Amino acid sequence: MPKIVDAEARRQDVVEAVLRIIAGDGLERASLRETADEAGLAVGSVRHYFAGSEELLAFSFASVVDRIVRRLEASLPGVHAAVPGSPGHRAAILTLLCGLLPLDGPRALEVCAWMAFRNAARVRPFLAAEADRSHREVAVIVGTVIRALRPEDEPKENLVVEAERLLATLDGLCMHALLQPGWMTREMCIDVLEQHLDGM
């Protein structure tokens, strides 16, 4: 009998190979052939799911964005359920925001690829739409956090500035943790984020 292959599982296996390549050698190396080699597949098997490198990279970018957004959204109920200003509320917010940081191996692979894709979207138009979606969806969640932290009568302009400040802090922590992991450890990332929250 022919072997039955789960198409979605196979696509995700290929995405994992793309993430490993990006983390190890950079986005430029993530071709169909290199990805097939990394995944232990024939090039023809990868071409069965992706017509070319652009389709492969766009799909991988979308998959990374979906994973990150799902992780953040999974923490939102805890933020909404906690009493504002309580230790539980602060802990729920911290848990949500830490979902965006490379605090373990799998998240480091995702965040490394996420940052690389976002940067590449500046010069690769086929990635631009996904970069826009990534920013919008993460910004909406961060905006929800800001509204949970600030007074209800806070002017909208202030909320926008605080959301951008938090997004910039998160981006900076991601970049520092990827580039200087010996210094910007998990503990240091959390300490910086807590200090930022205290300042809000």
C-alpha cells in the first residue's frame, strides 16, 4: 500500500527546516534544495508542496507569525480574568509578553526567523504583506496590554505612544537576546521587561 503522508505535518516539517537554516546560516541560504537537505527530503518532495523558494519562504513566515500570535492570544484570557493592579494581573501580563521573547530553544528559532523575515520584507516584496500582518496582529495584542495597564480615561494618543514604546522594548530585547545571548539571558530579559512595566 502507498504510504499516506499528512500534508500539513509535512509542510510544518519543512518550515522547521527553514527555521533551523535561518538560525544557523541566515535567510539567504533557505533555498528549496538546502531546505530539502535539512529536512531529509528529496527536492521533488518539497516542490510537491511549494512551487518555489518565494512560496516556501512566504509560507514559513506566515507559519511563524501564526505560532507567535496564537501563543500571545492564549495568554489574553489570563490578563482579562485577573483583577487590574493585582499581582496576578501583573504576572499574567508578564507571561503574555514573554511569549514574544526568545526565552527557550523553540522560541529562539521562531523569533530569529521572525526578525529575519521582517527585515527581509523591506527588499523582498513577496514578504511585505505578511510583515504588515505580523505588525498589525502583534500591535493589537500589545495595545490590549496597554489598555489593561493604563487608566480608562487615558488619552488615545498616550496609549499609542506607550504601545509603540513597549513594542520597541520587545523588539530590542529580541534582538539583544539573539545577538548577545551570553549577556541578555532569560533572566535579564525578564528583569528588563519588569522594569519597563514598573515604569508604566
